[in-house]
Amino acid sequence: MALKITVIGTGYLGATHAAAMAELGFEVLGLDVVPEKIDMLSAGRVPMYEPGLEDLLRRHVAGIEGSTGRLRFTTSWEEVADFGDVHFVCVNTPQKHGEYGCDMRYVDAAFSSLAPHLRRPALVVGKSTVPVGSAERLARLLADLAPVGADAELAWNPEFLREGFAVQDTLHPDRIVVGLESAAAEKLLREVYATPMEEGSPFVVTDFPTAELVKTAANSFLATKISFINAMAEVCEAAGGDVVKLAEAIGYDERIGAKFLRAGIGFGGGCLPKDIRAFMARAGELGADQALTFLREIDSINMRRRGQMVGMAREALGDGTFLGKRVAVLGATFKPNSDDVRDSPALNVAGQIHLQGGQVTVYDPKGMDNARRLFPTLAYADTALDAVRGADVVLHLTEWNEFRELDPAVLGEVAASRVILDGRNALDAERWREAGWTFRAMGRPRA
């Protein structure tokens, strides 16, 4: 009999995982405690922008014309427990307010709510990013609270989704990592992931602690690489070097590689910043804090880049003040192909300039609604052209393709001053300079 799958938590991770599991041919039931979210998903709509996700969802949600009907949503824990053979827990693990540590309340609530309804053997699979040691604790909680006892087994299967590529990363993962304690759990997860494994995705079996550490270790390495090239940008600025050429040269070394070596205003979003901080906090609890002290500097370099962009903008205005000056900000999301503005460097820079007296106008292709909710005091434009109109300086802060394709000559006709600062090292400097713009980028020579 075919496996039935449930997905607990239908935010960014859960909605994507549920739709992908239906695409792989399973009957899927998604659960969330927010009825409005369930209503939206049941209508084939997603509460966030992610390329391809809504189309994938509509292909499978029951009740939508032409769909397979393999995917449904509910708010009932009892229905989920009765339905599923494999339960994926995909709830959020934010940073604790005022602390570095991970807030586990949503994960704990999900396990505590599901377990009392498990009356037949089932595999519960954690996908949330959690502090190492959590799985062992949750396995005991599951066995204690489930009527079926030890037949409610736990596995840990961390997610590695990149916003903007989440559908691709779920259906065609570059690796599948599972932390588990029995051959039966491994057999079930091999069945779940049979299709991507047949396509060549490696299947890595580990213990609980290693599976938990893989995600935080991977994010810490990526954060380190980004902050490294941003540190090199600071040195290039001081020495008159070109960080883009430096990155190109070291990227040819196959031990280093070219990815994540684009200097700019740093990383943000809902994963990297909070994950490296939670990793540091957990290492301290384990008595291994010295092993991760370097991550404090990684975080510091990252946050410092935002202030340096504000300083560049102030310098570009000539008189050292933002008062009475109009500043156009191209970008609000923390990365392109997303509407996510959580810990967005672009919005952080815009907000700092606004607090220092600048008249800031923001434009982003997908993040406007979320940006307005987070920073209602900023001005927002409907197009890049409208954002630039009357601007004394233009800041390029999120590397959307739309911004790469802008016509500098057209923008120059409406700007008060043709000055642009590239905070992502993604624009063609010569193209802008040929159109009469003063062009500066982080870590690059002035001309």
C-alpha cells in the first residue's frame, strides 16, 4: 500500500514540501494551526512569493479543476495522525527575542500536539533547523506521549532550500541527509525519496546529532565565505584593489570555488543570520564555545557592511549629510526571486538613511507589501523609474535581473544627480559610466 504523508506547518518550508511530495506521487495532508493559511492553500494560493510553487500547488490541491487531488489541508491533529504513515514537521525555529539561541516553542508544540493522537506505528520526521541534541529529546517526548509508544519513531531530515529555488531543491536535492536509529526508518525514507535518489541525489544516513549539525554547519560555511570576501572588499577599499578581480582569481582555485564570492552589503534572510547565532549559543551550552568564536566575527563583518554602505551614500552626496536629500533604493528583499524581507540588508540600509534625515524611496519587484508592513515610514514607488525620479543618489541593494537590465540613460533623464552605488557588485560599471553616471561599488576602484 502506498505511503501517506503529512506535513505539519505550512509556511515556506512546509508548503513547498507538501506540494513536492504530491508531485512525487504521494497522497499528502498538510496541517497548520492558522485557519486563514489553510483556506488560502486549499484555494491553490501561497502566502509568499516563490517561483513555481503556486503552479505546483495548483497541480495537486483537491478541488481545483484539473488537479490530481493528491494534496489536502486541515487544522485537525486527529485527522493528520489517522491519515499519515510519515509525518514531516516543518515549523519555524526563529531566534529568541533578545538572545542568540533558537526558539523551540513551535517545534515542541507540534510534537506535543501530534504525539497523543498517534495510535498506530508512524515515522515522525523533523525538517526544522534545530539545536544539536533536540532530536534525542524529542524522540523521548514522542515515545512518552504517543499511545503507540516506541512504535512512534523519530528521524531527522534537515532541509537545504534556497529561497528562489525551493521547488527545484525539494524535487531534485543535491543531497538527502537522514538521521535515524533503525533500519525500518531508513527503509521508509528511502521509499519517500526514491525518485530523487534514482536521479542521482546522494542519500546520507547519519545519527541524530550529525543530521542536526549538517544544516547549521553548511550555513555557517556559506556565511563564512560571504563574510570572507566582504572582509577582502574592506582591504581592497583601503589598498585601492578590485575585489571583483580578486574573487575571480581565487575562484578559479577548485579548492575554493567561485560561488558566494560576490562582495556586497552581506547576507540576511530568515536562515543564515539566526542559524549561525543559534549555533554559537548551542556550542556555548555544550562547552564548545571556543570552536565557534570565529562566527562572531563573521556576523560582525556582515552587519558592518550595512553601515559601510550608508557611509558610502553619505560620502557620495558630497556634503556629508542626508538632510534634504532624496535617496532611491533599488531592492527591499534580502535576495532576488523572493518576497522575503526578514533581516534584509537592503531595508536595513534604507531605514538607517531614513533615520538620518534622508528622503528614501524604495522599489522592489516582489517585496513591496512585506517591506511596507515592516518599514511603513519609508516611501515606495511602483517602478524603478519612479523610485529614481528626483534622486540625488541611487543605491542598488538587491541583485534582481530587472535592475541589471535597466537603461542607465533613461534613468539618468529623471534623476537629480547621476550617482549610483552598487551594493551587490552586479551591475555593468562601464555601461553606467558611459551613460554619464558616477558609479561606485563596494571593494572596487572609483574609476
